[in-house]
Amino acid sequence: MSDLAKRASVLSRRILPPVLTVLGLALLIVGSWFTINLGSSGSATFETTPNTRGVVVLTPEVLNRVNDDVTVTGRAKGDGQVWVGRTTPSDADAVVGKATRVTVDGAHVRDWSLTTKASGTGDAPATLAAADVWRQAVSGKGQARLTVSQANAPESLVVAAPGGSVERVTLTVERKTWFWQALLIALIGLIATVVGIVGLTGMARRWRAAEKKNTDTEPDPTPTEVSA
């Protein structure tokens, strides 16, 4: 083996253990965090608390972002009525008009929140639920839930609380493989961390052995003769 190859081998043995340890810890933390938050069902739930007397409009950017079914739950303040309707984005904009609205157009994984922006003024049309644009609509006391498939994408959802306010909106996407993927990442991270720590321990032992060997091989100082 050439000197260059030997140096490269020594360098890799010195660099690999700390790199594996750091990378493994990062994968272990991220994988464990997703495993805990997704649960065994692989459900990712995002929410927002608009507390608005207007309507909440969920756009295709959040509803049709993945190929899985999306379940949206609207909750009213107290035990008020909640209404949720599904239609095309253009029809949703037309029926809501310039009324006060909170638009949901994205999601943040770091805090499992929905991103929103407020616009418009005035109350929602009194005939909102009676409009003939809705492909599906549900209502309930306190809360109402509607599941959106991706068969008719793009679509929008409108959430309203007639005579009250929409206190909370949650969006849930379920994909069982997400849980196993997160668990696999955590497992890979754990293995990499263990291998890295073992490598670091071996390096420390070799350094101590080399230091001890150098100390043992050092010649004793020659005593100085003292003349009478």
C-alpha cells in the first residue's frame, strides 16, 4: 500500500466516527420526533385558531398538496352551528365575495400549524349554504367534519359558523407508511450513532496506548557524575 493510500485510510478512520455520531444523532432526533407526532396511524394533523365571525377558506395549495384523503374539521365557539362546504376554487371565491375571510394556504411541520391570511370586510352572504355551487356540504353542532379525496382536485373548502365564530380548524392527512418511514430513519440514526461512538471509543484507546508506548520508550536521563 502506498503512503498516500495509508494516509487516506488513517484519515478516514479518524473522520468517520465523529461524522457518523453527529449524523446518527440528527437522524435519531428527527426520526423519533416524527414517529411520536405521527403515531402508529401515520396521521399528520395541522391546526389554526382563526376565531373569526367570517368564513375560513382552505385552498388547493393545502387541500390537494398530497395524493391522500384530507379530513378537515371546523369547530365553533361554544356549541354553535358549524357548516363546511366543498366546491371549486373559483366558485368558493365567487360565493364568499368580499366578505371577511381567513384563507388557509399552507402548513408548517415544525409546529403543526396552518398558515393563514385575513382579508375582506363584512359578513358572509346569508345564502352561503343555499348556493347551488357545493359539491358536498355538512353541518353540525359544535363541530363539523368533511373528508376531501383527490379525485376532483383542485378544490376549496369553506368553513362558516352561522351566527357565531369559527374558533378552530384542523386538517388531518393519514398515510401509514409515514410512521414506518420515520421509525426507519430513527433506527438508522440509532445504528449510526452506536457505530460512531464505538469508533470514537476505539480511537481514544489507540491514542492512550500510543501515548503510553511513547512514554515507556523514552530513555532515562544519564546521571551526571560528580567529581570529588
